[in-house]
Amino acid sequence: MILRLNRGYEKFENILTEYIRFFNTKGEDFVIGQRNQIKLFDLDDKKINIKSFKVPHFINKIAYKYFRKSKAKRSFEFANKLLELGVGTPKPIAFAEFSSIIGLEKSFYVSEQLECDLTYRELVEIPDFPDRENILRQFTKFSFDLHEKGIEFLDHSPGNTLIKKNADGNYSFYLVDLNRMEFHKEMPFEMRMKNLCRLTPLKEMVAVMSNEYAKYYPESEQKIFETLWKYTADFQEQFYRKKRLKKKLKFWKK
């Protein structure tokens, strides 16, 4: 096992090693998905979460060991880079990798557990969510700031931004699921709009976001809306086309 710890967490190496080695039988279930699992653990006086990534298929086992960084390592490095750039994300603690002669077997990403009030998803699914438009506008400014810093968050989707309400009534935003990111010197207009197209299928939300984005970007609100809505509609069509195809494949398998 390779275990890399952030500075200040060296004294927890033994307990983190134990948590990771016995991940299947220890910890509190938090997210148990088909691909990845997240469990909660106690570390000193803090709650941490450990994300276990699915064992990659044969080709990726080789790729992740010899040619590409694992998802856990990328999550760890990207989290540190985001914090350096002043972008919110749960504090990264460590990552671990288990390898065989063939390649990477298992990998784990460890970070502090962040309790949030909501995610972007609630804004999509609950039309009368309290302070909805204000949160949406602040989220749009947060996304604009990401783009200004050259951060292309490739998994910029409804569940991957945690939102906390502050004492002053404003909101703070924290990115999670970090293993797919690109960093650029600058982001052109089309790239910015594509980066926002997975967030909501609702035209009225796209309209609000376009109105807010136009306050900071030198392009007309109409152009922003038309471009963002086009990419949003294209993404939704592609998403549901894949869904229909999966249903057909499942039918033929039966």
C-alpha cells in the first residue's frame, strides 16, 4: 500500500492505515453506490470520510499504475490545488493505493467531512426552496469565479457542490468528486457555457444564471442564455438517449 498524507496528519498514519485496510468492515456507511463507496470515521475530534473507488477494469489497472494518476491521487492533488486558488472543498487528508504486478487494484481518498445545508440538486428539485433565487445567483458568481481562475470542473453537476449558509445570510460553496478537472490559463466563452450545461434542465434556472453571469462577463445576457440553453438542451437529449439505449440493452439481455 502507498499512503500519502498531507502535512499535519503524519501522526494519524497508523489509524488511517487501519481504517483503509479494514474499510469493508469498519466505518459508518455514508454513500454506497454501484461504483464507489464513502464511509465516515472518527479521527481525533473530527469526522472524516474515506472514499473507496471501484476496482478498475484490466486496461485501466495498467493505465492507472504506469501511465495515469489514479482517481484517488487526482482527487487529493486537485483538492490541494483548489485550496491554493482559494476555492472551497473539504480539506484533503490523504490518499492510498493498492497495486499488484498487473496494476492498480484499489484506491482511497481521505478528506474531512463537511456538513452542508444543501446541494445544487435541491434548487432543481424543489421549486419553492427557501431563498432559491439568491442561492442560485450566488452559485452562478461562484462558477464565474472558477472560470476566471481557469478551473474547468468536468463533473460540474447537481450533486457535486455542497452549499452552506453563513451567519451573515450569504452562502459558501464547496466542490466534491474532484477527480476530473482541467486547469487553464483562461477559459473561452464556449468552454464556460459547456461547463454549466449539466446543472439543470429547467429553462427558468438557466435564465436566472444567464442574467447573473452577464453581470460579470463581457457578453450580452441574450447571447449567454442562448448559448447555455443550447448546450443544456444538447446535454439533456444525449443523456436521455443513453438512458433509452441502456433500457433496450437490458431488455435484450433478459
